[in-house]
Amino acid sequence: MPISPLLECVVGLLSAGMQGMSMMERGGRRRRNPYDVDVCTRKHMEHVVQSKQGTSGREIHLLANFFRLNSRPNWLVHQYHVEFTPEMYSSKLRYALVNSQTQLLGTSIAFEGSILYSLTKLGKKVEEVFTKTRKGEDVKITFTLTSSFPPSSTSTLHLYNIIFKRILRLMDMQQVGRHYYNPKEPIIVPQHRLMIWSGFATAILSYESCVMLCMDLSHKILRNDTVLDIMYNLYEQTTNEGFHDACTRDLVGQIILTRYNNRTYRVDDIEWDRNPQMLFKKTDGSEISYVDYFMQHYNQSVTDMSQPLLVSRVRRRNPQGGASTEMVLHLLPEFSFLTGLSDKIRSDYNVMRELAQHTRVDPQQRSAVLQRFMDCINSNKDVKEMMNNWGLAFDKGLVNLSSRVLPTERLSQNGHTYSYNPNAAEWSRECRGLRLISAVSLTDWILVFARRCKDGARTLMQFLCRVGPPMGMNISPAIMVEVDDRTEAFLRAFQQHITSSTQMVMCLLPSNRPDKYSAVKRYLCVERPIPSQCVVARTISRPHTVMSIATKIAVQMNCKLGGELWEVEIPLKDLMVIGVDTYHDNSLRGSSIAGFVASLNGRLTRWYSRAILQHPGQELTDGLKVCINAAVKKWSSVNQKLPSRVVLYRDGVGDGQLAMVVNYEIPQLLDCLYALSENFQPRVTVVVVKKSGNARFFAKMNSGLGNPPPGTVIDSLVTRPEWYDFYVISQSVRQGTVSPTHYNVVFDTSFMKPDHMQRLTYKMCHLYYNWPGIIRVPAPCLYAHKLAFLVGQSIHREPSLLLSDRLFYL
């Protein structure tokens, strides 16, 4: 088969991406780039080279949490590769030796690893300096000039971020993980034994017309109980035999903070046969006990000599280049604090409400805090001196920009078309009493319930039979099966009562115990595949809410049976939309699950869903090929032809992973599509979806600043010049500041206008059937997330293909 124009385009994109990631002159090792600045995709899409801005919608004026960074005219920075002879492995010693050479290098220097930035250009390309350590050891330092670049260069961005980290340290902020916090002014939540550190997430990057700092608020939630306290509590709650298993279940995979150095670690294991009195080897070869080490270095006294040690496996970068190495660190539970929130805390409404008062900051407060912190930076004497030495300065105010609000979409439901309140961004009231597009009658189903939930089961079934008919869904009385409140009893009931004609199984569970829920879902999704619905008895315990809850359950059951709810107008014909998202399974270290969901009809109301279990060392694209192949064949059988356009929304791409998607996943995707048929040459668009960015936007209102309305699109000024990207604010929030979703079109042979791409993306946010409203990401992305989460959290196996044409995971 001859190579297609599309594949030629991909080959060019692949080689261009690889050129952008060329090895450094300083020895061949490539530094990981968390901001993907070397991935330049826009120049390969001719239809957006001149402009990537849309046109439809009304204008709106916004503020953004960005500050311009200005530099002196003719500003030039020089980059050097630094080598030590003999090699110096201590980073502190390396910094001290380099910083002692200010007479040669000047005062404006920044050193990290083996890279030195300076405004001073040395007389020779290779400069050798001889010096001594504090112990009198002779050291030769070799500075090799590798490049010089202006402020707009992508190579300068790394320097800017190093400088800003210094600024944050000068402002008495401490780094925890990737962000900086102020531990001196914690917010204490005493009744829940929690503590909140306030701080900032920052990044300096090159945007459309200038270099800017993006800065947002960040909060680190800490628990006042140490890991040792948690172990004591687990010991009291369990038997001796189950204690180790309980600790492993609750602690392994968690992120902890050691306050003696304010560093975070992942708990990978617990070594029960080690204790603090044992010896370990220091870097100089001498041995010391953990007890003595913590007293000498941190003035911390160990009180429990029998506590086990926590294990964290950390990959350390070689400062001289070369492959990174894995280090095994042992940490003391007594000095370790869990970060984040447990599932128990998250399920406590009162705790979450109180935390939200401190962490959900509205636009007016957020902008004021950011502006106040920037004022402090600009007025700090030490910061001003350092910035002047570098010839840099920040603008005083937040960036202003003009944006657009897309027209409100109209929805259709079984021939009835309606609109909704655009500010509320939901239509539960408008669709009430309307018949669904496609309703599946439920005539043969089973309701399994624990004995103490008997009254609730009868009530629920009665209400389901009442709410179904107005939606067009006739629900007959279920076969009622009463069992003991044991997992084995539920599974035995399934085995005895499920027949070949059974349409659905409903379980009324007395509690939300994850082990019981997982066992039920595993059996009904893998061993005996059939649509299932689990309901916790507490959700139907209030009589005045049973009708509303029963309606939502009936709608969910209809989706799981293959029914359709509502639709929006999709002008594109023969379109297939795909969503991919990933979930990391903590129970299987190194394994992850990818959810794959693809549309099956032109209205984008039916979906094909599969999960991919990705084991360590296995490529995601291996599973994607199988899924795409099956999805296209299923689409063809439904529509009696092949799709002419494929739009893939790729969620779950982490920082620094964009090159992998562009250079590897896309060519594999196209190879798979073209192999299906000799004449199959669909137009393909791949969009990377990112929810975790730090950009925030504030709308100017009469009463101050507020959240922009749903449908707001930002495609200028704060987007990246090398990308075809835009932000969409699709959802409405009642508390705090709305988070925009960033869309990066990394490959596009469909030649859709930017306006059409933006509007299609916004339309897709209306099609999530588990909520009658607009969601933050396109519906197939959230469907894929739900599927991957179910498999990773509960099933741990691939669901049966018999369920693939239904939304069985809602």
C-alpha cells in the first residue's frame, strides 16, 4: 500500500519533534522538560499558521493570573557546562565551589546540576579554574560555553524558573513537592486535626507576545497525626494477624511529608523487620543508627524503638549526566505526616465544607492575594537587587485580555428542543417530564438486598415503577432476593437467580464498603457480565428525596441498558469521536488502566467502551490499536459505512509527556486506521486535554471580579505560540474560582476552522449522561475516566466485551 499524504505529514512531524529534542552539546544527556517547550506542532498545520483564533460569540473582557516579565534591551545569557575533577557528588559542595567564583563569573549566576547560566561571557570557550574544598582538597572546575541566547529563547525559560525559585526562597517560602508554601502561617482546623499550608504554583513560559509568569494559589493539606499514630490506631482496631495487612492497605501508595526537611515521599513498602536502632551506611561509608542520625542532623528524638521503617524508592538524577539511579530510602513513621485527604475524610460533609472555606477562593479574593504577593516581591530589597543584577522586572498588575463567550447550545430530546439557563449550565428542570430519545423497557430484572434493607428495597422498586413511564421507560416489578449482609451471600444470589433473559441486577447495599462493592462489580462485569446498579441504602433513607433519587437511578439504568437521553446538534457528518484517559492502579505498582470510549452513531449518543490494562514496560498504543480496530468495525456495522472524520480527545497526558504522544502515539494511531481498509483515509484530529493547569481567568463585573460564564473561550495572549491551543470554561461553579480546561490540537488533517474546533469541543461537554448539565471536559473523556476508575479501583481486570456497547460503568 503506498504511503498516504497523512502519513507523510506524520513522518515530517515526527522528525521535527525529534529535532526539537536534540542532545545537549554538554555531553549528550537530555534534560526532562516538564513544560513541553520543545514540542512545536502548530507550524505543521497550515490552516492555523496565520491565526488560530475563533470568531463566533460575544466579546468579554477578562483578567488572567499572569504577570509580564520584562528584560533589558540586548539582554543575552550564556550557558556553560560545568565539570569537576575529581567528580563532586554532593550538590551542596558543587554549588559552594561554583558560587565561590564570582570574581570570574560575576554576581548574576544560576547553577543547577551541571548547567551554569551567567550574564558574563568568559574570555575563552573553555575556562579552567583551580580551587580547594574546605577540607583542603584540590579541585579543577572546567567551564565550557555551550550556547548564548536572548530572552525569547526557550532555553532561557529554565533560567527564569530557577531565578523565581530563588525569589520564593527570599520571601521565606519553602518548597514542598513542586510548589512553594509558607509554613509559618498555617491554617489550623483543630476539630479535625488538619493543617493547611498556603502557597503558590508558578511557571514562567513564553506566550503569544511575551514571556510571562503564571502564578496561582496552592494549598497543602497536612494531618496532625503522624504515620505512627495511624499505625497505633490500626493496631487497636484489628487483630495481630490483620495488623500488617491493614497498614499496607492504608499506607502504601500514600504521599507523606517529613517536616524536618519539608520533603514529600511516596510510601512504597513497609519493612517490619527493621527498626530505628539498626545501622545504615552514610555516603562517606561510615555507619550510624537511625536514632543517632536524627538526633545529630535534625535534633529529633525517637521515642518508639520498635516501630517499622517506611520504604520509599526514589529515582535520583546523575548530576554529571547519564542514567538516573533508584535509591531506597528508609523513613521513620514517627516523623512522617500524611498529606491530602483520606476517603473517610472526603466522605465527611462537615470536614469538606470547613476546608472549602479556606481552599475555595473566589476570583475577587484570589486576584487580591496574587496582586498583594507580587507587590511584596517588587518591594522586597533583596529581590529587587537580584532582579536588577539580572536585568529583569515583573509588571505590577495582572494581564488584561479580550475573549469570547460561545452561543448557548440547544438540546433535543425525542423531538422536543429546548434551551437552558446559560449561567446555571444545567437543564434538570427543562428536561423534567420529557420522554428520552431511546428508552429501554425493563421487564426482567433482579433486586438483591440485605435483610435489614427490606423496607427500603420495596420503596425503591415502587418509585422506580412510577418514575419510568413518563420518560418512556416501562419498569416491571423486580424479582426480590433477600440475603444476609455478607459478600458471599450476594454472589450466591447472583449465581442462583441470573438467567439468560435477565436484563439487569440491582444491589441495595447497607453500607458503602469498598470490598463488597468491588466483589459485586467484579462478578457482574467479568465473570457473569450483565448491567448492574448498586445503591447504598442511606441514599434513599429520606422520604422527601426518594422520588428525585429514583428518577436519577432510572435514568442511569436506562443508559446501562443501551438507552439514549438527549442530544445537541452536530453539523459534521460521518464523525467518530474518541476519548482516552488513564488511571494508575496503586494496588499494582507500575500498572495503569486506560479507558477508551468511542461514539457509534452520528448523533454521538451511543458509545463503545473498553479498558486497557497496561503492565510495566508495556506500551499504551498496543492496547489502543486493538480498541480502535474494534471501535471502527462496530461503527461501520451500525452505520453501514466507515467514518470520514475521527476526532480523538486524549486526556491523562502528564507534564513532559507531550512529545511521546506526538512522536509515538499518533503515528501508531494512523497506522492502525489505515490498516483497516485500503481505501480508508479518514481526516484525523488529535486533541490533548489538560485539566490540571494553573491558568485562572476573572471576569470584570459591576460588583468586582467574578467567574467567566460557561462557554468562555480564550485563544490569544496566554496561549502558546508554538501550539494550536485554546482554553474553554464550560462548567459553572458556585464556590471558588472556575478552572478552565486547556485543549492542545497536536495533529489535524481535518482542516476544521478554529471556530468549528472550539464549538465542537464545547458541544461535546453537553453529552455526559450522568449529569443534566455541562461538564468540564468532553463527554467521552469523562466516560473513559469513569471506566478506567472502576477497573483500577474495583475490578482490576478487563470487563467483558459483552458490555462494550453500553455505559455500564456510570
